[in-house]
Amino acid sequence: MFQIISQSPDGATHTLEILIIWLVSGLLGLLVGYLIWRLHPREYLGLKKQIRERDARLSELEAAAGRRQLANEKLAAELAEGKARCQALLAELDEKERLLKEKQAALDAIINAADDLTAIGGIDARIEGLLHQSGIHTFQDLANTKLAALKAIRKAAGPAYRAADPDAWRKQAYLAYQGRKAHYAGFAELKIGRKQLEKLQEGNAYKENGAATN
């Protein structure tokens, strides 16, 4: 069989050479296979290790990202709650400011308004005019005026007012003043202090800054 396969055109045979070639080829194949088997698994194991390390790192990063997301959501919730609380406080402050302004305006009106002195018995328009000329415009002014000054005003009004009783004027004015004071006790006790004004100013500044930001 070898002779048939390895017979050359000139009739010579090369069986030994062919066997040697096959043997060398087989050995080379085994050597190459061995080298591939030895080298390839190491690369594979190295790549597999790198993949495991990267998977672990990726898991750590995902966990960190999850924690940061939860922290961001918590901060966002706290921020929203803080904004809502701040808006509620600003609304409350606006309402208090409005009430304070109304009460202060009412108090100013009460303080600055002149009383109807003709409501006092024995005082008509003429006497009231003389009282105004003397700087007496309110029940409190009349109650605090000295009796001698009132008698002088009565005398200036003329003989027709001789029977008028200036001391009775003072007593009635005092009672009228006390009644009005009790009625407006809530207004009379109102005082806008320095701290309240500072809070109002801070609230207005915050609203202005917020409007500028938006």
C-alpha cells in the first residue's frame, strides 16, 4: 500500500520519508495543541477574574447610586416640605401683617380723632368751639383740664352759660373716656415692637428675593 501511495513517477518509493513527515507533523500538532491548551486557559481564567472583579465593582457602584438616589429623594422631600412650611409661614406672616396694619390704623384713628364734646351735658356748639380753641378736642383732654381753665372758658362764653358746671363736664368726660377705652382695649394695647417689624421686613425681603429668583 505504501508503495502505491508513495511511488514516484520514476518508480522509486519514499515510505520512510513519509512516515517521518507524518510523525513530525503529529508531534508538531501535539506541541501546538499543548501550547494552545496551556496558554488559552490562563488567558480565559484571567479574563474571567477581571469580569468577576468588574461585576463586583459594578454592583458596588449600583449600590452607591441607589443610596445616592434615596438620599436625593429624601433631600428633595425635605426641600419640598421646607418650601411648603416656608410658604405657610409667609402666608401666616402676611395675615398677621394685615391684621396689625388694620389694628394700627384703627388705633391711629382712635388716637387722632376728635370726640364729639357736645355729647357732654351742658356743652353746646359754642362751648365746644371755645374748648377747641383752647386745645381741648377729646374726652381725655377735657377730663384732664384744670377746673379753673374750664371756668374761664365758661365765662368767655357769656352770661347765658353762667349755670353751666365745668366740674360736671370733667366728670362726664372722664366716664366717656373710660367707656371708650374699655371698648377699644384690644386696640389700645396693641404695640408693634422692633422684633415684629424686623420679622415683617425679613418676610418682605424673602418674598422679593423669591420673586427675583423665579
